[in-house]
Amino acid sequence: MLKKFVQSYLDVILLTLIAVPIGALVGLIDAGFGRVLLWITEIRGEYPYWFIPFLGIIGVFIVWCYQTFGGESMKGMALVFETGHGVRSDIPLRLIPFTIVGTWLTHLFGGSAGREGVAIQIGATVSHRFSKYFSRKNSGRILLIAGMAAGFSGLFQTPVAATFFALEVLTVGVLEQEAILPALTGAYTACYVSKWAGLEKFSFALTDSITVTSPLILKLVLIGILFGAAGGVFSLLLHKTKHLAVTLFKTPWIRILVIGIFISITSLLCMSGRYSGLGTNLISMSFSQGIKPWDFILKLLFTTITLSAGFQGGEVTPIFSIGSSFGIVLASLLHLPPAFTAALGYTAVFGSATNTLIAPMIIGVEVFGLNYLPYFVIVCTLAYVFNGNLSIYPLQKVKADNSNS
């Protein structure tokens, strides 16, 4: 009994040590990916008419590359979830260059997409490669979670939120406790390395003085429910548009060409690409000025259509922009401090769309400050409850489902 107890702790220590080189490597890759992506965003923003009209054509090139050379890597995040759930035992190493370059091209030519999916795939692929050399119990799953945390943290530099995101995203209602220390270690290592490599973190220090009153509590309850609905609508619409796109256009290259042309035309008509790319422009305006009442709706539509067509990228940064810009609208309607409400939307819609609870609360602290934690807890909890149990990740499991498996 004592031997088994000691061995279990030795395994934890070993996997924690392994998480250090995993985090360092993932942090370096994240930094390179993220810095090029920001440069691409600047180029497209300066010359939108040079790139956005050709989104459909570059989409055909992306599909051709995946079909010709990509193999199973075209499944993207599905590979990560399948491996995490034990459905498959391998993540091809080629997933990393394909998802990175595909995302760069999607952003350069005006697709509305994110970057977190790429970072998580990078982390999962690297950590999975390391796990092949260890045969400890559950080492593959533990290191996969550590890699996911490192990928998220290296890109967003929010290590604690990244850790809990990786711990809770695979299965709703289950916190992968045995992976906490390796995940936290990998996340902090990736965060420090990516920062050292020149990738900057987004943060905004809230300065609003909030007085707790009965009307304020009622308003927080209302916006929590609305943010939950927004995340649920985004998730549902993403799944429906993907299904519709496949139904209308059976051939992948025709699908991405036709939808890409549609996105190009509408993007240029909508303020010359205002809704292209990550949505960081909308996030910045949410905490300064310039948000339009319809921004969150159009960003939601452009993102779901882009990803449904088959373009590469994640969903989280656009979700941040949708949540923060929706927060500005609600702040105006409910007479709440704009930056404060935008911050609540930033975190709560993220939690709602990913069907996670702890990570969005912590990301609020890491991005906006500890003083507002009670408000993040209230609003994120309500958003989590009222999201309709929907998620942007179709292979995410729910705890109740495991009893039947």
C-alpha cells in the first residue's frame, strides 16, 4: 500500500518535470505563431482591398493542401478531443504546420476566426509526442491536458485560467484533478517563454467604482442570463451553419470557394473588413469607444460562416470580441459602467460558448484585476447555467453521459 502511494506521487513529480520542456517548446511555437498573426492582421488592415477579395481562392488552396498532404490533420480540434477521450491514440505531428499556416492564410485574406484552437492543437500535439516515451498510468491524458494548458497560456498569457480551461473542457462537470500540477507547470512555463519571446498579453485595468445595491444585483442577473444565451446561440449557430454548408455544398473546395466569395463581398461592404480577423479591433473599441450596436451580431455571423466554410482558426478571440461589444450595448441599455460590463461580457460569453465555469472567472481576474472577482463569479455562473448546455466543441462530453459509456 505504501509503495503504491509513494509511486503515485513519484509519477506526479515526473510528469510535472516533463511539463517544463513541453511548456517551453509550446511557448516558443505560440510566440512565433502569435507574432506573425498580429503582423498579418496589421497588413490586412492597412491594405484590405489587396487581400480580402481573394479569400475564396486562398480557401481552395487550403483545402487542396489538406486533402493532398494533410491526412487526418484536417480534423483539427476533433483529434484533440478524441485523444483526450481515449477514442484514438495518435495526433499526427503535421497537424502543427497545417493548422498554423492555414490560420495565417485565413486571417491574411479576411476570414473571421480566432487563434486559441491553433494554440491548443499545438500544445496537445507536442505533449502527445512526449507522452509516447512514458508508460505511467494515465500519463498520455495527463500530458495532453498539460499541453492544452500550455498552448492556451502561451498565446493568451493567462496561466491559471489556461490550466482550469484544460482541466474542465474535455468533460463538462469533471475536473481532471490528477493533471493539475503538470498542467499548471506547463502553463506557467509556456507563459514565461512566450513573453520572453516577445508576445504581448492583452490586459485592461478596470477602475470603475462599483457599489453593491439591489438594482445592481438584478442587472447582473439579467446580463448573466443574456451573456449565457449569447454564448449558447453562437455555439448552436456554429453547428447549424456547418451542417447547412455541408448539405448545400458537398464538395469541400466548392464550399469554401463560394462561401469565401460571399464573405469577401460582405466584409468589404461592412466597413472594409471591420469584422475580419480576430476581432481585437472590437475588443479595443469596447474599452475605449467606437462600438456600434450591431457589431456583436455581425461578428458572430461572420465568424460562424467563416468556420463553417472550412477556413482555419479558433473561436475564442472572436467570442471575446462578441462578448465585450455585446457588453457595451447592455451597458447603454441598463446604465452600467461600459468598461465594467464589457469585461463581464468578455469573460461570460467565453465561458458560455465553451461550456466552462472556472476558467472564465479566472481569466477575468488575470486580464481585468482581482477586485472584480465577485462580479465575474456571479455573471459567469449565470451564463454557464443559461447557455442551454451548448458548446462550440461538438466532441465535448457531459459528465452524465459517461455513465452510459
